[in-house]
Amino acid sequence: MHDHLIRNGTLTFPPTFTLGAATAAYQIEGGATEGGRAASIWDTFSHTPGKTAGGATGDVAADHYHRVPEDLGLMEALGLDAYRFSISWSRVMPLGEGDVNPAGIEFYSTLIDGLLSRGIDPVVTLNHWDLPQALEDKYGGWRGRETAYAFEKYAEVVGAAFGDRVAIWSTHNEPWNNSFSGYGSGAFAPGGTSHEDALKAAHHLNLSHGLAMQALRRTITRPDARLSVALNIFRVQAQTPADEDAARRFDAVANRVFTGPMLRGEYDADLLEDTRMFTDWAFVEAGDLEVAHQPLDLLGVNYYEVMHIRQAPGFVPGSETTGGTAFPGSEQVEFVRRGDLARTGMDWGIEPQGLEEHLVALSAQFPDLPIMVMENGTAFPDEVVVVNGTRTVLDLDRTSYLADHAAATHRALSRGANVVGYLVWSLLDNFEWAAGYGPRFGIIHVDYETLERTPKLSAHWLTMLCSTRTVPVLSSSGSPELNAQLATTSADR
């Protein structure tokens, strides 16, 4: 498969730049009722008819729970510098608080030791959306302040258990989805549809971030460990000058609702004003913002597309509307689907230049904070084929996408952006939340019937990137080698 790739000698990352891949617990683990694990809100949500495509659940997912040795071998073959994964809170603490499950601790300890023995740095996320159902039932989940304090205790437990070995910690992954998709639009677990609850959840996620940061600082012992949060900070572009206010409103509720408290210790006045029809923000207590604002060693950024914004036709700036979107205070915003862009299998516009500009802008905004791209990847339709007797997936679109975005990351670095790493989403095909098992983001194909793993062309691309530190690009689509191999596939399928 390496014959499909050439090495671009002008785009070489420094030896200290971290390259790797990422996953999340509920999306890959399976073993939903094994080893003492209790239900999360995603177990409940996915088992509710009509909530996920085809009624899909994470009960088995990619069966990583039973296939850790095999998956570690695949990661070693890829030559990853780092592997980002999340801990299932309800596997470690089934009720979300109180008793600790030794089998859960052992599972992740084995994974971490397996990574380190293969020269791969563990990058751990504490919360990738799978809140223990017990906390949703007891406290209202992230709507309840008590859940933030439970998260602090959970951070203490895992910090004490793994803090001697984990290289990078992230408190939350994309808390925007936890709050606004989970409690606002109803698209994600637990399926709430209240703008006030979404804003409450956002605040308690901010508070829990600060509490967990403090807990980790108290418990971790690895001297070079770094603490972070992974945010899907949206790259926002107004279509015209007349759309600037719409872009501002979206930026407030999509980005600054988290970067304000976490990175500056405040909520911006325009955010509070834009959302006053939904809440008076009385759930923000004295001292909360000081707690949320903890020193970060690293900012994780997840990038998938640019948000092109315009004002909804007929909207009068300054008027109030309640709407029905996940963006309270920004219901009058319209998202422009640019017809000139190539699109992914999720119908997201492909703009690697957007990643470059995003990283440069974020570095200018937060000049003292190193940035790691913790998620970047794409879903495209995949098919396993046999080429010269070997099973593979010739995912040319995904490979080209990753090459273009890795190159964009390198260009940002060359322009002075403080970028220290790039992680591909995702290592494995997996449960894609409400979209079920249709979209495939993995660089390794998973047959959901047999659970067999098959590295795709994009996996070989990542192997070359990790081994050479230089961004590989696809050879010409007209090359004889590529055309010859493609021509053999139809007969071998």
C-alpha cells in the first residue's frame, strides 16, 4: 500500500511534535454490562426507540473491551507517538460517586501499561459525553451543581490511579455537545430540550472542569504530565458585513461560553444579554468563575469544518425569538452550505485552509498556550477490497483529506502558531452517536458482524507520517501503479 504514497520533503514536523490517533470509550469499547460497568446516559438514550439511526447502541461497538491486545498491536504497527482515549466514568465508578470498581481501574491500567510498553503516550479524556445514568437520575446530570462535585471526586480517583503514567489529561471533550446537544436540542443524550437547562449544563461543565483540574494537580505524579481540555472551538465566518452580528452571537454561545470561563475567568456581557430571555444566570455562584479558570498546560482543539454564518432573512437585530435550535440566543443565525466546497460523508464542507487560519488565530488569541489538534478526521463510504491477496480499504478521499489537513497544520506551525500535536479521528470505525454505525471515521475498518480489523490506506498514510515526520501525499490518481491496483479490486471483492 505504501506504493500509493509519496513523501513531501518540504513539510516535516519537528521531533517533539506529537502525532497519533484518538477514540472515545462509548464509541469503541462495548462490554456495556461487563466488568462491573453500569449504564451511562448514552446507554439509556441509545436504547430509547427513535434516538439513534437504526436503533444502534454501543453495547458491542468495536468490541475494544475484549480486544485490547489486538488494538495495541495495531497502534504499535502504526508507530503512534500518542493515543487519545476516554475513560468510561461508569466503568470506574458505576454510580458516578462513592464506590470504585476495581475491575474498571484494572482495565484502564492494563491499557495504559500496554501503551507505555510500546512507546505510546497515553492521552486521557475524563468525560467524552457518557455521564453515569445514576447521576442523571439523582442530580439531573449536568443541570445539577452536584454533578460537578461528583466529577471532582472522579478526577481524584483516576488521577490517583493513573497519574504516575498518563502523559496528557483532558477534563472534557467538546462540552458544547454535552450541554447544548444533550440538554438543548435533544439530539444527544440525555435528550433534553430546554435552552435554560443547556446553559445551566454549560456552566456546571465549566465549574467541573476547574474542580477536576484542581483534583488532578493534587493527585498526578508524572513530572511531565500536561493538563488540558478539548474544545470544538468553531471557526466562524460571516458571509457579508451585514452578517457580523449573527456571527458574533453564534461565537458567544458556541465558543466563548466555554473559553470565557476556562481561559479568562468570565462570561462575556453580550452572551449574558443574548440569552437573558432564557435565564438570569442565577446558577452562577460566587467564586465559580475563579474555580473554572485554572492554568492549562495545553489547549485541545477539535476541527472538522468552518461555520459560514448569515443573518436569517427577515430577522430584525435586537428582537427576541425563542426558536428551536441548540444555540439559545442565536436562533436567527443561518448556516450557509457552500456549494463550491467538496463535502464529507457527514455533508461537512472540506476546508483545510480553515484549520490553518484557525490555529494561527487561536495562537494569536492565546499566545502563551500550546495547542494540540486532538481530533481531525472524516467519514466517507468505505468498502473492503482484496488487492494482491491482501484485504484493505482504498479510502483515497480520507487519505487526501488527512494529508491536506496535516499540511494545513504544518503551515500554521510555519507561520508561528504554537501547535504541538495532531491526532487523527479516529483509530477505529465506531458508534457515531445518534448517526449509529453508518458513518465510518476510522483509519482501521471494523466489520461490525465479525469485528475483524482491516487497516485502510489512511492507516498506511499515518504510519508514514509517524515514521518520517513528513506529510505524505497521494501519488497522482493517474499513476500506473495506482490504476493497476484499483483495476484488480472489482474481480477480487
